[in-house]
Amino acid sequence: MPFDWGRNAHGWRVLVQNMTPRPLTPWYMGTDMVRDAPRLIGPGGKGVVRGKADPLWPGSPADMAIDLRIGGHPNVLAITRGPEHGDFTAEVYGCGPWNFTFTEISARRPLILVVRLGSEPAETWAA
């Protein structure tokens, strides 16, 4: 029986909360498997990044990557499905004084990613 990915079945949903004093600019290409994202998430603002469904596994989200730029600093959010149903890894590779924290992480619900000014390393989370 296939795994029920819930609201992520047709692509990852990530709510990004920008708690920094600078605007955050999502940037992606067609190969990143992002369906849509806001052009800009202002200071204190929120935006939803939506991925695409996996064309080879109906009812499953495709692996996704998106650059969440703050100023000239690239910060890549990557979500990768694991070999088992419901397993996945969500990571942020960043540079600059930004702290990325997942406050909600679920295979069936949208992920929540909070971005703050801070010196802590970017976060990795695996289900």
C-alpha cells in the first residue's frame, strides 16, 4: 500500500517565516522541482513555497531545492525523500549570519521554516 503523504502528496509545502530585518528572495530553476514561490518575503513576512509531484511515483512529492537569498547570501533548502515510505530529509545549507529552524516537520503536513538573524548553523532534520 502506498504511503499517504497528506498535503505534501502533490509537492512539498513549506511555510517560510522571515524574522530577519532584510527581505528574503526565493530563487529557483525548472529542474529544482518548485511549482511556485513568492517573489519576495519581506522582513517579518511569510510565504509558501510549493514543490511539484514526483512524475515517477504518483501521489508522492518530488525532491526539491530552492535558494532562499538574503542580500547576497545564498541559502539552499533541500528536501529529499528517503528509501522508506514517509522518510525524508530537510536541510538548509547557508552562509551569512542567518539561523534556519524547522518548527513543524511532518511527511503529511506542510513544513514550517523560520529564518532569524543569528550565528547558529543551518539545521538538518531527517524523519
